Amino acid sequence: MRIVLAISSLGSGGAERVIAVLAGALAARSHQVWLVTLSGTEQDFYPVDSRVRRIGLHLMGDSPNVLHALRANARRIRALRRVVSDVAPHAVVSFMTSMNVLAILACRRLAVRIIISERVDPGAHREPKVWTALRSLLYHRADAIVVQTESIAAWFRQRLRGAQVVVIPNPVAPVAVGATPRQESDPFILAAGRLAHQKGFDLLIRAFAAAAAPCRKLRLVIAGEGPERQPLHDLAVELGLDLQVSFPGQVRELSAMMRAAVAFILPSRYEGFPNVLLEALAAGVPCVAADGPGATREILADGAYGLLVPPEDVRALAQAIERITTDGELRKRYALAAPAAVERYRLERVVGEWERLLSGA
């Protein structure tokens, strides 16, 4: 098959990582794959398989007003339509709400199968009103809507009567085997993600401060970048943790750092499908996660593969950190269960589900 994959950019987010992995896996199965972004290729955070044709449209940018936004999106639609017309693919796959809308409009009246994919839980995450309205208006035109969990599928089926909604979870990306990008001199617990309110790193820092004394022998490392980097740093200083909490920024070989950690913590207020939690399980690191909206409970099988705590509960999170870092038998049990935890999400299995959907089978 000839397949065009489309997303706004290949920045450091989870959806961007999944689409890069999916593109490479499809190309490895002898499909002809084009990966198109609104951004230029020089902004890519994730590497792309050399067998994938990479196209950057250089059409990213903020708009100062509504008229400018309309013109900018019209240019994006025309550019994407040119790519699809030139390639003449069997299917176009787009990721994330705004790109989904643009892809549907770009493929209008073209003889191509259009598959769109939401990457967050729309019941918890609010898109800007204009994109929410366009989603309601246009998603019916897609041949299929891919989501990561049954609960998200139910949300769409209730609102988009008659639409084909398909559940395909994210795959576990191949675990890197190289050395850690930076050596940690002391034992540490790890968290990772965009430094934004949704991810709950402020709750984690407060929980780390409230944890019992044995946890103070550990360091807390929070990998990632985002708008809350400075407020989070200021919070650590305010709580007297500036020497124990570090922010190394974006880490390319995160799985290697995971394997060196005592435990991995996911304190999110809500999630769609937390790729980073899957990656931690694949790396064999014991996990603690907030049981908010999203796929976290599903991934951890109701606590069989990691500790679950109520969302936004600092005290419960502190107690879980204490338990996971002091109970060696518990950590060993979770590490041994890791292969079973990730079996459902093996790359080969998930890519096979995508292939069947793309072929219309």
C-alpha cells in the first residue's frame, strides 16, 4: 500500500513518537510510506526510518487574528491536498484534532481512504471551541476514527452516531539499549512528560516533599520541557528540594534512564494513552501512576502491573512513593510482571491492526 501519515510536527510529544514509530514499522513491512508535517523537518525531535519519505511543509506558526488563521489553514489544506494528489495513496492517516480536520478537508472528493486518530481523552481534554465544532461537523466524513481505549471509543460513538470508531492502542516502541544520556550519581526516581498542568508534576514535587525520611535519600528527576518548567523549579526551591529535584530537559534515550531509576512515577491529572508509562513498563522499572481519566488503569491492569493512586491526591502519592522505594519485594514483583504488561502493546501486534484497518479488511 501507499500510505500518507500526517501530523503537525515531530516534536517531543507522545503522539509524535507513535506516528514516527508507526511510519517506520509500516515501511519495514514493504509499504510505501510518506510522513508529512506542517512543520519543517529541521524541527524533528524523533528520528524517521530511512525508508519513509519525509515531507515538511514549513507551514507552522501562530496566527495573530482570526483572518490570518483562516488564510494560514487554507494554505495548509492546499499544500496537504497537493501532496495527497501527487502521491495518490491508498490511505491517509492523520493524528490529533486540528490535523484531522485539515486532512478531511484536504482529501475532500479525492479517491482515498481517510483515517483520523484522536490522541487524548476528549472527555478530559478540551480543545479550542473552533476545533471542537469542526470535529463535530467533519469527523463523520472520515472512513474510520482511531482511538486508544474503549472508554474514548464510547465517548465518540455516543456523539458521532454511525461513525466507525476503532480501538487500536499505542505500540511499545523498541527499547533503546544504549547508555544513559547523563549519569545520575545518586539513586533516583523518575518522571517524564511535557511540563504542563495536565501532567501533575507540581503534585509530584509536593508528594516527594511529604514522603517519609527514607525517600529523602533519593533524588527526583523530571525529564521534559514545557511552560511550567520555571514554576516547577520555583516550587522545588520553595519546598527546600532544589538540591534533590532536577530537570534535565528532553531526554532522547529515555528508556535507558528508566532502567537506571528506582521507580517511575506518572502523576498526571488526566491522560489519553500515556506512552511514557508503557515505555517504563517495557524498561522493567516499577511504576506508580495516578488513576485519572485515560488508559492508565487499563495499562496497569487495575494495579496488577503497578501502583495506582487517586488523581490529585498528594498524600496518597507520597505514600505510594514511600512504598515503591522501600519495598524491594514489590519492585521485584512488578519487574517480573513487566513482559506480561506490555504483551498487548507489542509493535508487531499493533501494526498488524493498523494494516487491517488501512486495507479496509
